[in-house]
Amino acid sequence: MAKKLTNKTSYSYSKIRWSEKDYKALHKAVNTFNREIKKHMGEIPDKALPKTKVYKDVKASIYSRKDLELAISTMNNIKKKNAFDLISSETSPNVKFTKWELQTAKRYDYRNQVKLQTEYNKIISEAKGKAKPMLDIYGNPMLDEQR
């Protein structure tokens, strides 16, 4: 018998029941993404272009249905009109990146903030019945190594 994982918060396994439709959609998104990058290779310096993606690596990084949808939609967003417009960094003007990379970074940053807030709320709700956790100066619960 297969061993059941007890820790539901750690994603060491995929929570998706992959269908043929999912495989095809992800494969199509990766191919479209790589095709768009190759199309713009001569126009834009190589340092500013995003790296091409490998299907196996993208699939391995997907753990939930939301991750799959986010990966497909971000790769498909490279087809938008101004996706390859170059933007220079505010802090260092020599660093250039595409508009698509900026939008993708903002999306993933927002997603990570939502995940952290969910974990924070879970810790707080679990601690309500138990002893209250020690809080730092900002009111956030302190981890064991911070005490």
C-alpha cells in the first residue's frame, strides 16, 4: 500500500489529477512561449529576454490546479502586444527586462503574499485554543528560532 502523507501544507506531491486536456494545454503553452521568445531573439538583446522553458521542469513545479492555471496563463501572456517592450530598472538603469517579466514577477509576488497570509491565519486560528504565540514588535507570531 502507498504511504499517506500526513502534512497537508507541504507540497511534496502533486494534488492534481492530470487529464489529457491538462497535458495538452501545458504543452501548448510551453511551445507557444518558446516560439515567441525565438521570434524576438534577433530584435532584443539576449540578456533582456526571458529564458526558454522545458516542459518537464514546468510540470514538476506545479502542485495544485491554481499553479497549473497560473503557469499556463503567464506563459500565454507573452503573446500580448507590448510584452517584449524593454523596461530599465529604477535602481540600476543598466539592467533591462521585458514588460512580461515585470508583470509575471508581480503576479507571483502577489500569489506568494496570499499563501503567506493564509499560513499566518492558520497559525493564529490554531493558537487560539492553545497558549498564545510570542509576537514580535510588529504583532506577527515569532518562529521558534527567533525567540
